[in-house]
Amino acid sequence: MVPAPHGSTMVLPRSTWRPFCVLEAKPPAFSVMCGSNENKNSPSHIMSSSSEVAESRPPSRPQLTGRCAINGVHDFQPPARLSFWDICSMDHLLARLAIDSLSVSKRIVDLLFKSFFPVNEPEKEWCCRCITLIQMNPMAARKFYQFAHKHTAATNIIKLMLAIRRILNSCIQVDFDVTEINDSNKENSTQGGPEVLAQDRAVVSGLLEVVVILWRSVEKALKQNEEAHKYTVAKFGNVMAKYFQAFEDERSTVPLIQLASFMPPAAVPTFSCGVLSRLRRMDSGATPAQFSQLLDCICSWGQVADILELVSDWLSESVPKQGDMASKSRKVQIQETVKAKPDLALAYLEFLFSHTSTREKVLGLGEGPLKQLHTLLGNWKSVLYTHLSSSTEDPNSPKAETALKALMYHGRLGAHLQHNSTEGRFYLLSLEHVAAWVADRVLPFLTKRRSDDGGDSGKSQQLATQITESFLMVCRDVFLVGLGDKTFRGQILHLCSLVLLSEAGYLCIPAVLPILKEVANSVVPDDNNQDQEIHGESTLVILGVVANIFQKIIELLARCLRKEPEEGQLLCQSAVPSLTDFLQVAQTWEAALLSGVYSTVFAAIIVEKRHLLQKLTLPEEVLIPQSVDEMPPLSNLLLSVILKSPFITRSFLAEVSSSLDSDALSSLTELAAVLHVLAVIKQTGHSKGGIKSAAVSVQHHLDKYAVCSVDSSEIQRVMYDSSVKTLNELLHF
């Protein structure tokens, strides 16, 4: 343990105790590697400390100080074991503790625990060390106390929390021993009093953060000991109101709210009574940082129904209704109300459903109130349709972005409720109704922009694209968690077909491909299924539909690249991740279905390359590509995806050989296109067997043009000679 200075035993508002360094007084065999088990090239070995050496050799401190600067922890070079008596600067250790992984941090805490949490010293000294640690490195202090409960009893953790409370009370002149503080100041005349500490907001907020971290670490133990829990809650509860008044800066307010969430609302009445009101009156554009802590409090106090009621009221009031103006004119306002804030309501929902603890509290309310919320969210479809069909924008109408978020949460909430439902498929059916609404009301607006339509057509098309993509994302998530049944799969695949048949449906290709991937994943036969044969027949049908939709996607990409090259390039780039995932999943299909997928890909590449070769006018333009980048756009995209995986590459080459053996390709231009593809694959150095097999198949067809090339055009002769040369290189690869 690094010792405190002689005679320093009192709790000080600003500590003079400062750890000097970590010394090695034991053989190197006891050293601790400051790095993870997986990475041996971590910072230097850290040696355990020894108070005897530090106290018995005071003259050596200046020399040791110099060594501290040399042998720091910030050493990212190959590992170097510190020699006997080497030391590490405490600042370096704390810096490493603040930023390193959990496994490394745990070891550093183990090394430093006795220095900063001397359990054999008085509790006042614990606070002294705590303040010092906060002053040296606040982030390291948080990490240290996060693991402190692993090194001492829960009783000591609670004692430290209460000791910190006494220090905080001294800052606001509440419930503390003035004599003790005065005595402490007599011993340390250079130290400031409670007023000085109160002015150091960084230390105060750091102490509050430490209390929160400590409370969370022993929360389970506290709840198991009712007497200790009541005592701790009472002690902090009776000063929380004064803390909120005295410590008003944002960094102190955050841990104070977290601290309040650990207590029953009755323990902090002044604060708890105003939380819902603060949430209600919060600005519509508030960020999660402004309301997340308050929502946590509401949920921890079991008042989630109140916030859900507020959200439901705002969403209900914001949707225009028939006869709404008439009803408003007859309505008598008894008290002042807050204007509905649908954007804030959806922001609250986003937070509640994005965190496990709060989501469980919301879903724990049961189906009744959540079903009502689900219906309210679904009603926002009418707002979206108004924006789609209207040429003018009503400033009093809710924004399209808000309505789109509401529709997405309608689907997400439905997925959660379907997952928790014990019977029926009510919420899947509601998603199918939305799919029908998208097909009937949204897809007619998914048309190409025309210059003579002004800006209205473009705005409607953009919104229609966003609605379609957002809904397909929700459906993808439903498949991802295993909720989609046979009927739902059929309905959503049908919607995907209708989307791609729309005039501008190609814009939604990046959203359709993930659907194909998840549907294919969801119908993989189970070896333990007793109805294997029936299940297999159903799977073949579904995967056949998926393969047909995939073929349509490739056709649309090719058409878009021909007619709108710049837009097509952007579309291809956005489709790369989902296209890669789809081909990975297709690898698990039966041979016939897999062949259908790769025949589509191969045909698209050959057609594009053949078209390019047919446009050549000069013999010197006949060049063999050496990389994917030298291929035309669609071929570039598809080959880039294929060559990422050796398994996909082998499957693709098998399809190349199969197509050649079936005489599907016979012209010289097509054979040259195949050889160009094989030449690009050859550059990767993989799948040599597949390349040679495909090259042999090409050779059988290319021999027919040996005589014909004499009477052909110059370009044809050059193309033949180039093909023969490339073929020989492939055969000897």
C-alpha cells in the first residue's frame, strides 16, 4: 500500500495526500501484466507496491521520481519487463485505468485498491483518498469505484457512501460536525474549509458520481437487507432537496437524478412530485440527455403508466379528426393545458424501447394500455397519406417526419406485443394491413420525377420511398426475431414484388434485399422436424419466389445503370452490404435453387460485358481486364461481392462451367466475356480448380472459331487471338 503522509488522518475538504508511485519490493515473479490475456504486447508489467520501501528510503525519492517519468505505463512498444526496484508513475497507472479494457482495469484496481480504499484506516481517510483520486483523474475514479465492491464487503461500500454524504453536507452546512472540520484545518493550515470544497464543482460532482456508482454496485445487497436499505434511503433522502438546491450545475444534477431513482418517490417528495411535470413541459426539441434520467426515475418508481398516458394523449391530440374544429369550439377549458408534442412523445418512446430496463417496465403494463397506444400509432397513416396526396403543406398539420416515425413505432410495438402474446396473430395481421395500405396508397406515388411536374412529384416520390423503406425495415426486424409465419412471409414477399414493379421501385432495392435474406433464413428446414417433407415443399416454393425477386433486382440494377449511370452507381454502392449478406445465405440452399441465383448473376455479368465488347470499333480497344475495377459497373459490383468469399466464388465458378457445358453461351463475344471474368478472378489467386474447370469448358467452344477467325473482321481476329492467349494462361494457372 502506498502510505499516506505521517499524521494525516482527518478528512479534508481538499486532500494533501497524493500517492507517489507504485514500487517493486518483491521478486519479479509477483508482477502483474497490465494488459489483456489475449494481447501480450500490452503496456509494461506493473509491480506491486510496498510501503516499507517507500518509508525506509526517503532520500531515494528524488531519484525515483526521475525513474517514474521513464518507466511509465504509456508504452505501446513490444513488452518490456520492468527490472527489480523499477517503479511506475501513479498518473500513468490512473491514465491506463481510465481508458483500458475491463480486464486490464480490474487488475489495476486490484493493484491500487489498498492505496485508495484503506479499509483499516478511519472512514474519514477513505474520503480523503477518494477526493485525491477524483482530483488526479475523474474517469479513473469512476472505474476504480466501479470495481471496489469486488475487493471489500458491501458494509464498507455503504460506509463510504455515508461518509461522502457527510462531506457533501459540510459543503452546504447541513448535518456535519463543525469541530471535526475545524480540527482538521488546524492540522493542515494550508487546506481550505468546506466553503473551498463547495466552490470546486468538479470535486463535488465527482463525489456525487462516486456515490451513484457505489450504490449501484451494492443495490442488490441493500435490497436484501431491509434495515440497511431503509437507513441509507433515509439518510440520503433527508438531504436530497438541499443537494438539488445547492448543486445546480449540469454535471451534479445528472448523478443527483440517478441517486433519486434508487430511492422510493416518497423519500424525495420535492423532486419526485415535479418529474412528470418537467417531462410534460419539456421543449419539443429536447435531446435524450435532457430527459433520459427523468424517464429512468419514472420507470424505477413504477410510474411508467403515467408517462405512457402522457405519450398517448399527445399522439391522440395531434392527429387531425373529422369535426375536430367543431368539437374544439364547444370544449370548455377548465385549466391550462400543455400543447401536444408528438415529436417529444415519440422521442420518449424511442428511449423507453431502446433500453432493456425501461422496455421491460413498459411491456410489464400488460396488453390493455399498450394495445391502445398501438392503435394510436397506426392512426398516423392518415397524416402520411395527406402529405403524399396534397400539393400544399398545411402549417398546422403534423410533419411527415413525425408521422413516419409513428408508423415505424406502430410496427415495432406490434412486434413486441406479438412476441409476448400467448395466442393468435393479431399484431402480425395489423402489419399485413399496413402492407396492404402501402401497396394501395403509397406505391402509386413511387414514380419517376418529371421536370414538368414541378417539385410536388419529387416530394411525393421521396416520401413514398421513405415510407416503403421504413416499413420494410420493420418487417425485416420481425423476420430477424423469428416472428414471421408462413402467411406473413407470403404477404411481405408479395409487397416486395409490387414495390419492384413500381416505376421508381428500384430505389427501394437496398431495403428489399434484407427482406429476401431474412425470409430465406427463416425457412431453412429443421432436421428435427417430423413434417420434413411437407416443410421442404413449402421451403422450395418460398425460396423460388425469393430467387425470382432477386432476378428482378439484378435486372433493375442493370437498367438503372444504363439509363441513369450516376444514380445507378449510388444505388449499387448502397446495395453492396445487403447483396453480400443475401449471397452468403443462398449458400445454404439446395443445388437447384442455388444454381438459379448464380445463373442470374452470371447472365447479368456476361450480358453487360458482351454489350461492351460489341461496341468496340478499334482492335486496340480489345483489352483483358486485370482487376474488378476495369470491369463495367454492374459486373464490378457483382464480382466485388462474389470475390469477398471463397465459398461464393466456388459456387459462381461452378455455375460458369455449368452454363458453358449446357451450350447456353456460344458466340465468340460471349466466350471472350467469360474469359475476361475468369482473368479477373485469377488475379485473386483463389479457386484454381474452379478456374481451370471453367477454362476447359471455354476451350471446347473456342476451338470452333479457329478457322472462322480467318475470314472475320479485324476486331474479331484480335478478340480471338486475345482469348486464346488468356485461355492458355488460365489453363496453366
